[in-house]
Amino acid sequence: MNEEKGEFVETIYLAKWDSRFWAWLIDILLVEVFSSFVTNSSGFFWDFEFISIASFGISGVLIFIYWTLFEGYNGQSIGKMALGLKVTDRNGRKIEFGVAALESCGKAFILPLDCLIGWLAMPNSKLRLFNRISNTIVIRINYEEPEGVRYVKEKE
């Protein structure tokens, strides 16, 4: 509640970079395992043939499709689900598949540049370049306490 204006203001918690990294890593590993089965004739991923340039392109397209579908459907990839994160529009609402595709382009194909531009051009905003272009944010999901219950964190 905004005390001065008498308006309700929702609190949205932007996800930390470390949480986003771990969600990204989970997603990359899942898709790489799947990709290795697609690109290797033997179907066994420990032979490391998936490091070829052709499979790199296939992996990029697969991760792009994966993020577009999962994040366009409910805002969460498997990695984001595991870490309690979600991609939303700037107001915390669900994004459409087209927006998810645009947001996914940067992290699927040019992630280092996407992050670097975001960090340098928009410091402390917790935005990658393609978050800014697609008007999306990555938030920490706020699990509401049940009525009559209050959660308190121990001080560390």
C-alpha cells in the first residue's frame, strides 16, 4: 500500500545473478544431454562428439526452442522452476511466446555479449540486453504464507 496516495503497490523481487546462473546451467545441461543423443549416431553422450561446430548450432537452436516454449507457456524453464524464478513482463505478468522468443535469442546465441552489454549499459538493473529489448524481467517467485501463518528467517 502506498501510504501517500492510498494505492496498492505490488512488490516484485528481481532474481539475483547467481540464481539466474544456476538456472541457466541446469537448462544447458539438460538440453546438451538431449542434444548429444540427437547429434551422436551412437546415442551415447560421453564420447564428446557433441563439441563439433554442427552440434553447437543444433544445441543453440534446441536451447532457443526450449526456452521459448517453456518461458512462453508459463514463464519458467526447468532450471527456473528448480530455483523459484520466472520470466515476466515489467509488471510481473505472463509473457507471450513472441516475447519469450525475443528474450531467448540473447541467452541462446550471444549470452556473453548479452550479459556484458546489460551489466555495463544498465548497471544494477539485473537486466541483460535482451531483457531490455523484450521488456522482460526475471523475478524470484514470492510464495505467499498461508492465512494465519508467518514465516521468519533466522539471522545468519
